[in-house]
Amino acid sequence: MSENVMMALEMMGQGMLGIFVVLGVIALLVVLLQKLDGKKKK
């Protein structure tokens, strides 16, 4: 039973890490696009 619980927690942790990585990449892309748009408008 404890092995299954540990495996489930590991999978949950990996999923959360993946979500945070994806959110971080999207945030970086948004910041880069804003900087590029700012340069074009000026």
C-alpha cells in the first residue's frame, strides 16, 4: 500500500513540476513579446 502511495505522490510531484515549468516558459515568452512590441512601437 505505501509503495502505491509513494508512486502516486511522485507522479503528482512530477506533474506539478511540469505545470510550473510550462507556466514559467509561457511567462518568459509573454515578457519577451512585450519587450519586442515596445521596441517596435517606439
